[in-house]
Amino acid sequence: MTEQKSNNQQQLYYAGIAAVVVVVLLALWLLFSKEETPEPLKLLPPELSEPVQPTAPATPVTTEPESAQAPAEPEPEPVPEPEPVTAPEPPLPTLDQSDAEVKQRLLALNWRTGLAGLFVTEEMLRNFVVQTDNIAQGQLAVGHPLLQPLEQKFALSDGAPMQLDQQHFARYEPYIQLLESVSAAQLVPLFNRYEPLLQQAYAELGYPDQLFKKTLLTAIDMLLATPDVSYPLQLERPAVMYVFADPAIEQLPPAQKQMIRLGPDNQQRVKAVLREYKQALQP
């Protein structure tokens, strides 16, 4: 009984941030989405002023025929533009050694002050792939966190109604602010670089012939398909875990139930970001 309770508590520990983890997974995908290298600036030569013909000394007017006059000065040759110089990319790290580089590039983005510390910076690519694969199937992966756990655990005060309402939704605010602080446009630099490693991690899960990007889009669609519900939501506690009293909600895939636990406003904010990411990922 004690072991079962411990396992349930561990699931609750991670489930509290599962939906937000998914969102950051998507943020990380855009961190790894197709590189759009800006066209290097070209060094333009200084503007050439019109050539000034040298002033010839005054000579008396003669009646020499035109054919005897000096030939016209030739036009100057155009100055060629210098070739743009681009720095070569460093060698791609191995999957096992990728955390240091991924962490450096991830944390270099303009995240909201004080929130970048929410990222878990170990096994980043593998955890990203595992979470995405599970969410595409409507499930939640335990033990592969991408974010630090919620500081405030879910709890109901003594005598409070057994329901999910506004007081429980504020716990997710830092995570959603983290996601919203960097736009999809800012998160589109590195997929071409890390795609081989993501595919390698996906093959390790048993999908050697499937594209990881397709699975990611399936995960996004799974979350976007979360139905809208009316709050507050009644809860039951038949054992250690709270469940939804409405069987139609309780029978939803776990990933969608986590979206519902965010609350109506947070869920709409997350869906807006998901749509932005989906648009950026599609060809």
C-alpha cells in the first residue's frame, strides 16, 4: 500500500506541470526548427562620383578636322563587390554530449528575467523526444522532465468545495510566461543542426523509419483538440488521486486532462502559442 501511494504521489508530482512541459517541448522544437540564416550583410563600395575629366590647357581655336581631335576618356571599370564571409558552424556534438551546447544556445535567447532557471538542462534532446512521443499518443511521460516541478502542489483547503477553480490556476503562470516571453520567430534557428540527433533519439525509442517532426505535429494536434469545458469542475477522490467527477472529462486522454487543469484562460494562451508553433512547423 505504501509503495502504491508513493508511485501515485510521484505521478502527481510530475502531472502538475505536464501540460506546461508539453508547451515548452514545443518551444524547444522551435528552438530546433529549421534554421533561417539571415543573408549576410554585403559591404557596399563607396559611391563613385561621376568621373571628372581633366581640364586641358587652353589652346587657340583651330580649324583642324574632328578626326584629328584627341579620343574620349574611357569609362572607369566598375568596382566588384567583396564576397560575403560567413563563419563556419562548429562540428555537431554527439547525442550523448549535446547538453552543453543546447543549453548554451537555449539560455542565450531573450527569456523573461528570472524564468530561464525553470529549464531542466540534462538529457534535453532525449527528454524532448520522449515527451513528444507520449503526448502524440495522449499520454504523459514520468521521469523525463523538461521543467522544474511546480513549487505549489495541488491541494484543497479544509471545508473547501471539492472542485477545480480559479485559485488553482495561478500556479502555472511562471511557466506560461516563460513560454510567451520568446516568440516563435525567435525560436527558429537550429532544427537543421540538431535534426540528426533528434532523429537518433527517436530511433532509440523504436521508430527508426518514422519522422520525428510528424510526431511533433501530432502532439500539437492532440493538445489543440482539448475540448472547452465549463468551470469550476467538480472533483472526486476515490483513492489518493483526485479525478474529475464528470466521466466525459475523466475519460479524455491524460494529456488533454492536463490542459484542462491549466484553467480556461491559461488553456487559451497555451493554444494560441501551439497554433503559432504549428504554423511555423508546417511547410
